Amino acid sequence: MLTRLKAKSEGKLAKQICKVVLDHFEKQYSKEFGDAWDTIRDILTSPSCWQYAVLFNRFNYPFELEKDLHLKGYHRLFQGSLPYYPESMNCYLSTTPNQLPSERHQIGNLKKYYLLNAASLLPVLALELQDGEKVLDLCAAPGGKSVALLQCAYPGYLQCNEYDSLRSRWLRQTLESFIPQPLVNVIKVSELDGREMGDAQPETFDKVLVDAPCSNDRSWLFSSDSQKAASRISQRRKLPVLQKELLRGTITGKERRSAIKALRPGGLLVYSTCTLSKAENQNVISEILNSYSNLVPVDLKEMARTCTQDFTFASTGQEWELLVIPDKGKAWGPMYVAKLKKQSWAT
């Protein structure tokens, strides 16, 4: 295993930083984060420092691996008393950048664990999933958050939507790798345009997760094709438009659709991205809140307070949103999370 870990580490070191993307990030993030950007940049541009959490699959629990990780100094994530943390979710991490080998997909065999950026569990936990609820994962591929949701509770119905057909196949394979057949029967994988979900299924879901397409800071920094990277940067300003459309749909007159319309009154919506960009995070949610009188933000400061042992949070000035920033010894994120509740009246 040590040989495989060494090979993975060398492979990560061999990645080349894309200067086009880095220069763009330097201009934007040095303004948005000030001196903190120096540390964030150092972590993002050093894959050998990146950490990987190990999320256990409760449907094929790795008891022997759990013992092994304890011996190697791993600890359970969220050791503080989170407002919502189901006993069925077990995630372990190390303070060093060790990475277990990924398990291969084998038809008929459930994987024992999923490797992930630990911060990606925060939007899942913010949903506070309960048994029997109807849940929508609007932008579900590659499926890590869908798998994590199913570690929390047994939903009455889970719709995992992914518009891109190639990514949808990836999503299906992920679910097949982690979820037993009886539970698969309550899961629907769809390939609908997320911007029209509300019209298709109005006020259907108790909980909605919008893990929106975004300018993924980690992967973009290592774009191997400089032409593709330049194209991504030029398209970046259009992403907030798409993100807002996924939340409220295309507006025709006063008609508003998509994730908000798909959520039942009293339900919770969590919006998340894996970018530091204020334009794709705080600005998107601020505009949505200003557009809807029946959406109210839900306080996340208690979640942040009990997670400071494992994560570093940037100050956003709002208690209903979190932004995890990569830090030394806590190389998690970027991960932005905002939590909203839908009231029974609307504008």
C-alpha cells in the first residue's frame, strides 16, 4: 500500500499549475481575502498537502479498516456536538495528507468507503435529513453527496438529478457501488434540466440540495490545456447566471421555477459550491433572498463553532453561510454553504 501511496503522491506533484488560471485567481482573491490569500494559494497549488477524508459506507461497514485507521492516528470527523450529526455517519481523517487507495467498481460488490474533501459533508449535514423525507439532489454527479445523504437517513424518496449524460452515467455507477438494491428502489436518477425542475415537480420535496456547477478552484488550477483554461476564465462570469437559474429558474414575467419551486413550504434548501468566488457564493444568495420574501436564511453559526477543530472558516459577515478555506493542517475546501427555509407565503 505504501508503494501505491507514494506513486499517487508523485503523480500529484507532477501536475502543472496553469498560469492563466493562477494569474486570474491572484487578481480576484487577493482583493477578496487580503493576506489570507497567500496561505490559501500555497495550499491550493500544493497537491502533496491536500487531505482526503474517509467516509465509511454503513451498508458494507469496514470494521477492520476502522481499527487500522485508529492505529494510524486518524480521528472521527465532527467530534464536537453538531446540532445535527447522525450516528450512522462515520467519517475519519488524518491531520497529515495520507490518502487511501480508491476502491475499484465491481458489479455486485459494495464499496466500503468513499474518499472526499471533508468540507463537502457540511452541505449534506446542513440539510438535516430525516427518515422518510422526499429529497432532491439537483446537481448530483459524481454522487458523493448523494452517498453521504444516504449515510444520514433512509429517505422516502431521493431524486438524484444530473443533466449531463456522461456525468449521469458516473452518478449511476457511484450509487451502484455504495447502495444496496432494496434502497436503490427509492432512488430515481434523472437527467432533467435543473432550471425547469420546479415546473416538473412543484412543491414536492422536503429537502433540496443545490451543489451548483462552479469554477472549481482546485481542478481549474491544474488545467492541462491552457486554451481550455482561458475559455473557462472567460466563461466564469456567466456561472452566477446559471447558478441563480438553478435556484429560481428562467424568469418569464413573474413565473419563477426550479429548486425553490420544487421545495415544499416549510422545507429546507442548501446551496453549495467548491469555489472561493464571492460572485458565485454570497452574491448569488443575496440576490435570491432579495427576490423572495418567503425564503428566510437559517443560522449556521453553531455548525461553524463546533467545526473549528477541523476547518478554517472565512468571515463572510453573515451567520447563515459558511466558507471553508484551505489552511495549514486543515487543507479542506474551498466549500461554500448557505441554508434557506421556505415559508408558506410568497411575493
